[in-house]
Amino acid sequence: MDNMKFNPMYRYLIVLSIGSTLGMQAWRILFNNFAVEAARLEGSQIGIIQSLREVPGILALSSVLFLILIKEHRLSALAVILTGIGLAATGLFPSFIGLLLTTLIMSMGFHFFQVSGPSLTLQYFEKKDAPWIIGKIRSFSAASGVGIAVMIYLTAPLLSFASLYLLLGAIITAAGIWGLFKDPSDTDIIPQHKKVFLRKKYWLYYILKFMAGTRRQTFVAFALFLLVKKFALTVQTVTILFIINNTLNFILSPYIGKSVGRFGERLILTLEAVCLMIIFSAFALTHSKIILVVFYLLGSVLFYNIPPIAIRTYFQKIADPRDIAATIATGSTINHVATTVAPATAGFLWMLDYRIPFIFGAVLSLASGLAAQFIRTDKSGGADL
């Protein structure tokens, strides 16, 4: 595994992954304050922007069509540049339409990289190394999340929104431009299909992606909201939770990747499902602030690491090498359909009883665990049919 560190694609993906993560993290940290203090938006307008932010995730399926015109590693660099430009421009347009358009630009770049980055990882690294590689990349990304939070905390009192957005956007754009002038590609890599398709042999991958998206968005939308609403957590406390979460991901991501490689996707996804059933049930039934905060951090670590690593490496083991780019794009679209539908459904259930969305999440976790039992791979990494 240490030899992988000298692989040019490994370094390339780490730099671009950090750039992509910085873009989304910076947007999330600054969005609410900018929307209220500078753009003077109302709640309904913020809801529209937040909903439309996920649309590029559904449209990520179209990214495979760009491979007709451009190599995939260059598409990754352009995606990071687009993320940086969208973020840099945000502070210059403090209005509903301005924030809507810049968010769509940023989100398009972010979601396109979320397709091309994982696709390149599965193409360029062997099955035995991929879990560790993905875990390590996610570890660096988590560390960058901590770094950007600290940077914003220190510079926000000194800079205007426009200057802060320009500074952060310039850093991210620079990372993308760096990638644009690098060529880590290997001519021996199997060419990818440049069309959109669904294949029967990948049915379980599609289901796992949909279930992962539905569970994650239910948790993301309501777990922290319940903590704030029920226990009146302050902004400072939420920021501390954010830093602790990213620090845990930085430390644990490589070990979780190694565990997937050692014990297999079926066992790890099953254990995750059991843990999430307990976590969702606790949010529905427990009134202890300490327990729910601990379970929030644990759930966040599980969602950040296990599905992105285990579902991808399972797919790598069963995939025709030519199908990787197109199927990763399809999986991303399926995942984001789930993330668009889940909050609205769970929000309706919340109005009936706040516990119902969490019971819904526990049931989804049970279903995901059952689906994981259909995973069949042999020790060599191929499909065991």
C-alpha cells in the first residue's frame, strides 16, 4: 500500500478531492449567514436554493457523455475549477437569483467530481488496494474540512463576504488549474463506455446506492435538527461537533477502508446497518442529550465512510472494467433521487410525530442490512455467482 503513495493518480485525486471538499464545506459554513445578512433572503427562498442544490447530483448522469470530448482526469480538474468559480462568485451577487445561480455552478462542479473522482479510483487501483485508497482520500478530505472551518473562523471577522468567498474560491480554482496541467493517466487503462445504460447485473449496486442515499439524507436532515430543537444547541456547540466529526473521519477513514478490505463488504455493511438501527431507534426513543450527541457523531462517521467505501469496492469487484464510469454516474443519480425525495417524505412524517422519521430510518437500515446479504464476492475479488 505504501507504494500507492507514489502513484501519480493517487496524488492527483488527493489534491482534487481536497479542493472539491473545501468548496462544499465552505459553502455550507457560510451559506446561512450570507443568505440572511447579505442577501436578506426569506425561509422559502432558502428552501428553494437548498432543494435545487441537489439537482446537479441527479444530472451527474450526463457527465459520462463529456467523456466523448475530454479525458476523465481532465473532467475532474474542470469540475473542481467550476466548484471554485461558483464559490468565488457567490459573494458578488447577494440576491436570491445570484445565490441560486452561483449555487448551481458550485454544485454542478462538486457533483461532477463526485462521479469522476470515484470512477478514476476504481479504474486505477487494484481491488485489494481500493478500500484503503478510498479511505485515505476521504481522510485527507475530512482534514481539509477541519482546516477550512478554522480558516473561516479566523478570517471572517477581518474580511467581507465578497472577499472571503473570493479568497476561498481562488484556492479551490487553483487546485483545479493545477490538475488541468497534470497528466496522471495510464494508456494501459481499459477505455470506458461513453453512453448511459442500466445493466441487470448491477441491480444490487443500484439498490444499495438508493438505500444509502435515503438513510443518509433522513439522518442529515433531522438528527442535528432534533438536537438543536430539543436541547437548544448553540452555534458554537454545533461548530465543535463539526470539528470533532471531521477529526474522527480523518483518523478513522483509513482504518475503515482497511477493515472493508480485510473483512469484506457484506460484513461491514451488515454491521453498519445494525449500528444505524440502534442509532435511529435511540433518536426516536431516548431523551438523553449525551447519548444522542454521541450517537450523532457515530452515525456521521458511519455515513461518511462505510457506504462510499464498501458499496464502491463491491461494485468494482463485480463490474466489467469498461462499465465503471457510466455505472458510477448512474449510481450517483439514483443516490441523489433518494436524497431529494427522502427529506420531503420524512418532513411530512415529522409533522405527525417527530419520532416517525427516525423509526423510518431504522426500518430503512434493516432493509439495507438485508440487501447486503445478497453480496457475493470471492476472496480474489471477483463476483461469486
